[in-house]
Amino acid sequence: MRKILLTTTAFVALGSVAAVAADVSVSGNARFRYNTWSDDNAAVAGANNNTMTDVLQLWVKSSATTDNGLSIGTNTRLLTSGAVDRNWIDIDGDFGKIDLGKQWSLSYSGSLHENWMGTVAGGVYMGGSTNGAAVAATAGTAASLTDDNVAVAATAAVPATGLAAMNSTGFIGGNKNNKVIYHMPSVGGFNAAVGYMDAGSTSDADETTTHVSYTMPMGSGSLKVNMASIATSGANATSGESDGREVGFEYSGGFGRVYALSQNTETTTVAGVSTNDQEGTTFGGQYNVNSAAKVVYYRQEMDQDGTVDTGDKFSSDTIGVRYDLAGGLRIGLLHSNYDFTDAGDTANSENGSATRLQVRVNF
């Protein structure tokens, strides 16, 4: 990590600042992944895939303290594509903390699931099956603009169904759009936060998220009770709304952690019909073998009770191991088995497995 000391002069609404010393840090990681997966679904010809992928994350952060005692900072992340996918300002004081900008919704950042806690072996991975994958809308093309003088009709977007709709790896919704998040001051182990995202001038699909937790000492570790939620309004007068919630607990200590949680995601029409109603449970844990080696395991089960894909079921078991070497080198291996049952069309049912080997260097 490289740190640079900068001096700037600024005035902010919360008070004047005369010559703030900003501590700027640059850090990140580079990852190489070898992915392989297989399935037995006849509808997708039992495809067996192997891929190599790479990931680059570059973080630029700054922090400073104003002359009136406020802690201010910026957080920016650049990805392999060059896109800035997270970029927010944080302002901390006795009143709590305010975050402004692009960052994850509280429904994700407040989750106990392994997808946010940092899967030990290199990110949640369930393979590349396209069973039920969503299809983006396409625009029509006039005959005069096509090579064969045959017009191409526009097609509407097709939402995910089947395995693609159920294989959410415990994610109850959210995004990294611009938002305002307020964290209350911590009181005796109690923490609470609320977030708001404005969908913009062309949509009413505003998002509200909450995260509440209570942590207490227990034995040689600590017990955490946790709840996260998300509510997204309909995009217009004819669009339905969606909601998600997670309730769970975690016990952690020097050994690692164990956790269990219940999740629900639901989408309802303006008439109140629940088209999507997924109920899921997850339990798992992480064991610290020593200072360098860690093992993780989790199991998740999901059922669909909505009017679309009623009766569909999904379950998976994931195990992973990670080993840290000197110099920031980290090697991880992750393997998952999954089982999907399509209640409406047994031909689309699928059993599969996925494996990921990741080599990562932190800098």
C-alpha cells in the first residue's frame, strides 16, 4: 500500500476547514481464476465448461480530520474494465456516519451470508449454466438497414426463470447506485443504519434499505443478532414492488465463525399478487486452521411459492479452503454442488457442480 500526504484548503457546509492534511492510500488486488462446471440438464445439452478469468480491483482512499473534529474521507474502486463501480464520501462525527455516493445497498453489505463476508476461497461460484437465464430486450431493425433486406422485429426482455431465478446465492437484492446511507452511533453493541436510493427522473423505483444488529460477548467470543431489509417501489403506476429481508445470527471468535440465517424475496403486482416469493435458509461457518489457512462451508436451501415457477426448489453445498503466503499471495479452492428441481417442467431440472481455483495477490 502506498500512502501520500496531501494538503488542501476547502470550505464545507458543516464548518470551515483551514488546511486539511489528507492521508491518501492506494491499494488493491489482482486475481487469476480457473473455473470449471458441469450439469446433467438435457435442456442445455449437458454443457461442460472451463474458463479462465481475471479480476483487478484498485482502491483509492483518503481520510482527514477537520478543525471542528469531523472525520471525512473518500472511497473509490476501479475494476478491470476501468469502470468506477464504487465511489462514495463518508462524514463521521458524534452524530454517527453519513455515506454519500456509489456503494452497496445495506441489504447486501449488512448480510451475514458468505457472499458478503468474503468467501474464503474466492467468491461465490455456482457455474455457468444458462438454464432460465434472463434475456435483454432488443430493438427492431428496418429491412433497409439489414444485410439481407429482411426486417428484424424488436423483442421484449425476458426475466430470469428456473435455475437462474433461484440461484441467487443468498442475495436479497440491492445495487451499487448512488445513495445516501446514515449509520447511527453504536450504543452498547447496538448498531442501526438506513439507506435511500433515488431511481431518477424516469423511474419511481426508489429503494429503501435498513440494517440492524446487536452484538454481545459470549464465552470466549461474541454473539451477533442481525437483520437486513430492502424495499423497492414500482417503476411506474403499473409496475409491482419488491421486498427482501434477512434475519440471522453469528457466533465468532478466534476459531472463526458459525452462522445461520433466513431470507425472503418477494415481488408483488399492483393488484397484490405475489409473482415471486422465495424463502431460503443458509447455515455455515469458517474455521481458522492457523494464521495462514482457513476452511469455509455453507449450505443453502430455497423454495419458490410465487405464482411464477411455483414449487421450484434449489439447494447447494459449498466448501472452500484458502492459504495465505508471504508477500500478499493467496491461493484458494472452492467447490459447490447444487440441485435444482423445476416443478413445472422436469426436463429443466438440473444437478450440477462448479469448482474455482483462484490465485490472488494483494498490494
